[in-house]
Amino acid sequence: MAEMISSAATGVLGSVINKLAAMLTDKYSLARDVKQGIRSLQDELRTMEAMLLKLEDKDDDQIDPLAKDWRSKVRELSYDIEDCIDRFVLNHSHGDGGSTANFVRKAIQMVKTLFKDRGIAEEIRRLKRLVSEQSERGKRYYDINQCLLASSSQPVPLDPRAPALFQEAKDLVGIDAPREEIISLLRCEDKEHKVVSIYGIGGQGKTTLAMEVYNKITEAAFDSRAFVSVSQTPDMKKLLRDILSQISKSHFDQAQMLETVEQLIRTVKECLKDKRYFILIDDIWNVDAWELVRSALPRNDNGSRIITTTRIEAVAKSCCTGIAAQMYQAKPLSHEDSQRLFFKRLFLSGDDCHPDLRKVSDDILKKCCGLPLAIISIAGLLANRSKAVEVWVNVLRSIAAAVDKDSPIDKMKRILLLSYVDLPHHLKSCLLYLSVFPEDYPIDCQQLILLWVAEGLVPGQDRESMEQLGRNYLNELINRSLVQPTKVGGHGATVKQCRVHDVILEFIVSKAVEDNFVTIWNGNGFSKNSSSNKIRRLSIQKDISSRAEEIAKMIKNGAQIRSINIFGSNSVLVNKHATEFLNSQVLRVLNIEGEVGECSLGNVKSLGQLKFLKIDNKFSASKLPEDIEKLQCLETLNVRWQCLEKLPASIIQLQKLVRLLVHESVRLPDGIGSLQALEELSRINLGIQSVKFIQGLGDLTNLKLLKIDWPCSTELRDMKDHKEACISTLSRLFRHLRQLRVWQSDPDATCSFMASCVPTSPPLRQLVLNTRDLNRVGPQISSLVNLTRLRIRVSGEAGKEGINILASLPMLLSLTVGLLNDKNGDSGILYARYAISRQGFQRLVKFHLRCWREAAVEFEPGAMPKLQRLKLELMAWCQFKFGEGGLVLGLQNLAGFKHLAIDINCEAAVADEVEALEDDIRGAAAVHPNRPILQIQRIRQDWMAQGCSRRPSDHAKVEA
């Protein structure tokens, strides 16, 4: 049976109708009159669904209040009926069928009562006449559903112009002048402490402008840099820890045990006490939040710089009180820049726009008031329509009707409403679901798609096709500029991480709450919905420890809760009260992210509908219930708990489990081969697993992604048998895996495994590997003709032949190579300049070279012709060992690259080696015709050597 789509428009009516159909099968052996009642109920619900879909196509302003009220009641009714069906099915599966006839009579009475209360019998009768013949009605709805699935089955590619609006800083519109103005405000000859506060209405591009300044100012004179976002309801512990993670890894690790904001403030202040720092603090909403952050940033007169952004002028003034500071008001785009941004999204250039369309576009842009968010939102709407004058004119009329006489911010919100109304029903639901995430939260795209599927927002029967359809939905939202990509895969076609602009999120939250789609706790209380007091989807976005008991009581009777998302530090709620509200038989999703301590799932039997379970718990010992096998609908189990010792033996009975994600310290039970639905297993330490487990691992024929640790252990009693079992299992899995990541492995064991693989063409797409001799595994790697991503660490020989092997991979898009020192190897092979020729690497777009040994790199003419992103980690103390040009030669030969990131490892280097390397890189980037974005950072500065210059010319002078 296919799980029909759940939507904001119709609640779960589609799912209910489908489940009622399932109850008519022989499985439930229902009496004839009961079946007739179910069919009558189906007809009524189909009629209601049709009317709801008609209402959804209209703007709320076009719907009278009585119709809105009826719509809300029908949605709520659909949830109640589905909950009732689910409980019936769950009890039936446990041998307790209950009174089916009573259930059907009760449901029919609920529908009839609703019609009577609504007072729209005449309208319902009119709709019934349109679908009077049962066969015609069934055929019509069958065709609609088929069209929905068929039209969405083709992959929706990510429009390359959409992420470019957020990713390509060098192509940002209207940014140059304000960026340089702010940089000039920050510049100062003396060492005084200085702040620049950027303020302006939402959607004006303040964050983009601030980030451009932050990335542009790359001088090494700053000892520490950090970027944080405050948001409307800030989690100050998380914010301060975020700052620590960027300025000091050691202090950040120690701060994990700090419990109070005061302790974290003292730690940040101590860390920055004697340093020259550059901090960007984005999206400050009130003076109190600024005062708290400022108390952690010492005024040490070392030339430190701070940039703040805010919507509120009074907050900007507060940021500039009592110190050398400047306020900068963000300005709207000029008409010319507005045109450039608009046409960038819709055409390759403005010249491609037909003159008639250009005239209409001028009128559209006047309505956008120079607000970048409004411009890209309307452009995103038009990008999905034909480029015909009449189409654009209709959009202009809609905008004009919506935004006339409004303030700029109100106009933008009205434009967002137009973009929302233009969405297909399935995309509206997926967009509203984003309201479960806190403001400025980095959303993992793969997890988001799994949540959509678990919630029934994506239709279909085959799980893999449903996940692809979910990816299509996400791409459509990005293409419409309603979701911003923040991390894109190396090949540029897959978004890994995304976010929602805070202005768009405000709009989404208001719609989700209005429709009772999501109930949110954000620190100020629960979001209110006047039409219902029932919680369907719960999102707790801030710490509620002080009111945990009160809130637990409020949701204790939450038998209708379908999903629970908990973010932040909520240990009191989860530790003491989880069993009180985890009693919903209709719960599909339990997603707990943050510091929660021990979590008990309570009565597992009652969670029979649970499909997605994730609990992040890094600091407290926990365990899963021994009867976890009762979660027979579970598809995703993500319990990366560091303190979880083992999984219950009964877990091997979860026949629908597709993804199992655990910490590498967890021991798994024997019999893993029983999980035949399993496609993703991560991250397993083979060194602590039994031989029987490892042998069973090879039976997982549907496994597509495997992440393992494979340490070389001398403590295993049957080390030889254990190693042979690992090699045999991995060789078997290698034939059908799409991703294999082998972390912390013994290079010799890796070579033995790779050598045992038959050199055919497996479907492997991604590989992470450790090896001592690249040449030794060369034949096996060269056979991986479908490989698109490779990450390999080499602790020994990696000569020209090894580089040529990697270069020969025809589909390779992303490559990371780590060159390590081998303490047991011949040091004579470690001094090398690696030359990248024009042969091979024809499709590579991302290259990351990490040199932890004495190595340099040279790009010959024609090398890596499609490379866009280059990252190099270099040992600065080798800068003068390779002659003129230093550690990097030939950057000018990379014809396509756009982004250059350099990590300078300062360990054992003296100051002039570090400075010379920086000067070489800056000089090469400055003269490159592409003007690549350049990011340089120093690492391990505390390990720098003290001493004289090592420049060859300086030595010559001394000898002379």
C-alpha cells in the first residue's frame, strides 16, 4: 500500500482515503454493511478533499472566514480519523480487532456533524453533483494521482543559477561599493578597538554584505576570527561555544563541560585577552543580547575589529556606544543593480531578455523597492513559468494588487505570499515543514528529505524513488529562491546543507501555526492556533528546563502528536519527562538534537508507527530498550551516542530498518545479516566486533553505504581469523556498495583488502581509504570507473605513477589527497614536488591536497581544466626548500577555478617562511584572470619556531 501524500492543504485526507481502501481488503474480513459504510465515508472525504484543494489555490484574502473555519475543522478531522485508523490497525495486528462497525459509524457521524455545523450543505450538494457517478469520480481521482506521481518522477535538476546567487561572492550584485565603504570604516592606523554596525530592514542583504567584508579582510595580522548569528531568541550557550570553536579548538573542547553562560563568557574572554581578533556578530535583535555578547569580547586595544548586523537602529546605536564605532545603514539596490540581479536568475545575461519582457520587468522591479530578497523571490517564481509577456503581466498585476501602499517590508512579505500561493500543494507542505527548525539552523538536506518521507509529505510506494522525489522537491524550493543552499557538493549538482532566510522563516512559521501544521516553543511560549488546541507536530526550539514539568503535563495527553523535534539544551525535559509524552501511537518522528542527557523511550509498544528516530546524546550514558524489535515501522535509527556501549540483540528483527547510524565505540549483535532492508550502516569499528558479526555483515546485499573503522589491533585473540573475515566481507560488499569510507585503518590491511578485490567495474561512487603505497592499490582503484568522489590518505609512496592512476578515473569530480609522514618508511621518498599535468582529471571540479610532509605542488598548462574549488594545506617550513616559487607553482594554469582556500601549517616554521608563502599565494591569486575568492588561514601557530630567517639569500649574506 502506498502512503499517500500528507499536505498542509488537505491534512491527511489522501492518506485516510487510501487506508480506508486497505480496510476493504480481505485482510480484515469486514461485514457487508461495514464495507458499505467505509465506501460512503470514502466518497464524502473525496468530496471534502476536492473542495480543500480548490480553497488552497486561492489567496487567504479571497476566502471568507466561515470557509477558513470549515477548512481548519476538516484538516483536524482528517488527522483524527487517521489516528483512529492507525490505532485500529495497530490493535488488529496485536490480535485486538475491536469493534470495526462502531469505528465506521463514529467516523461517518463525525463527517455528517461537520457538514451540519458548517452550514454549507448546498455547496456540498453542488460538488456532489459534479462527481455524482461513482465510476467517473474514481476515474477522475485516479488520473489526478497518476499525474501527480508521473509529473514528479523525473529528476528535477538544481538550477545552477540558483545557488550562484548565494555562493558566488565575486558575482554579487551591487556589493562592491558598500563593501569597500565598510572596509574603510574598519581601517585604522592605531591599535584601538573598533566596531561597525550595519542596520536596515530584513531582506536587504545585511548578512551578505557583512560576510563579504569578513571574507575580504584576510590579513594575517588577526590572531583569531569568528562568525556567529544571534537570531531573535538566542541560545547564548550555543553562541559562545560557537565562537570558541572558531578561535580555539582546545578551549572549545574544554568548554563542553561548562554549564553556565558566565563560565563560557570568562572562557571566551580569557582566550581573546591578548589577541587581535575579528568577530562578525550577525542578526542581533535586542540590546540585552548585544550586551551579553560584548561582555565576552575584551577591549584590549590590540586593533581588534567587530562587525554587527541588526534590523533595529536602536540596537545599532547600542553597539556603537562608548567605543570607536560607526553605524552603516544598508541601502536598497539601485534600479540598474536590481535589473542585474533579476536577469542573472532568469537569463544568462540581461541581453537575452526580450524588449517587451524588459519593460514589464521594470514595472515588477519598482514594486520590489530594491530589496534583494524580494527580487530573487519574484525571479524564482518567474523562473518556473514560460517567458511570455502575458504571463509576466499577470504576475505584475498580482504584485500590484498585493503591495500597493504598503511599506517596503510589508511589500516583501506580500511578495512572499504570492510566491507561496504559486507553489504546488506538495511544495507548500514541504516548505511549511521547515518551520520545525530554529532560526539560522543549518539544515542537513538528506535528513530533511528523510523527515519529509517519514511524515508522509512525499507520495509513492518505493522508498528509494520517494527519496529522489524528495530531492526534487528540495531542488524546486531552491530554484524558486525560497530555500538558500549553504553547502553544495563538489560537482555543484547536489545541495548538502541549506537554510531559510529569517524573513522567509517568519512567513513560514506564521502560515504553519495558522494551519496548525506545526506547534512551536521558541522561548516565549507555544505558538497559538485559534482553530485547534491539538498538537500535531511539536518543535521545541529553546531550552525549557525551567518550565519542563509544566510543559510535560501540557503535552502528556498528546496522543495525537505525529512528530517531536527538540533542539538545544533540554536535559530536564528529556531526562525526567520523556516517558510522560512519548505515548502517542501515531508518532512518526522523534528527532532530538542537542544536550539532553539520558533518554528513555518508555513504552516502545505504543510507538508502533515510528519511522524516524534520532537522539544526539554526547555526554551521558544511555541505552536502547531491549524490546526495540516492536518498532516494526522504523526506517532510520540515528543514535550516535558516545556512551552507548552496545545495541540490543533484538535490533536484528527490525525488518524495515534502512539506516543504522551509531558511534564507532558501539558493539553490534551477531546476526546483522537479518537486516536485509539495510542500505546505510555507519560508523562501525570492526576491531571490537565479533568474527560472526563481520561474517554476517557480508550478507547485507542491499547495503549501499558503509562507514567503518578498521584499526590494527594486537589484542584480538584470533587476530588472523578476524583480519581474514574483514577482508572477505569487504571484498563481497565491494561488488554492490555505492559508498565505502574506511577511517582509521591500518594501511597494510587496506592494501590486502584492495588486492583481494576482483578488478571489475563495481558501482562504487564514493571511496575513503588509507594506504601506505598508492601504486600497490593502483589496479583496483583504476577499475573504479564510476567513482565520482575519492578521499585517500597516503603514508608512503605516492609518486608520479600513483598520481597518474588517480588522474585516469574518468568520472572523478572531487578528490582529497592527504600526504602523511610514515615513521617506519624511507624518508628519502617524502621530499617531492607533485606535478599535475594536462593528462587526466578532465572532469574534476574540487581538489583538496593536505600535505603533512615535505611536499610541493605544480599545475602544468592545461591541468584540471574544469577545476572550480582548490584547497591546499601546506607546511610553511618547507617554503624555501623547493627553490623559486615556493610550494605552489602554476596557479595561473587553472583556467576554471573560482575559489582558493589555503591552510598554512605553521608548525616548526619561522615567521618569514609563513609570510613568504602567504605573499606567493596572494600574488598568484591577484593576477589570475578569474579573480578567485581567496581564503587564507594559519593553523598551529602556537607551534611556530623562534629563530632567524631561513631564506637562501639571507644565508648567503651571512656566509659572505
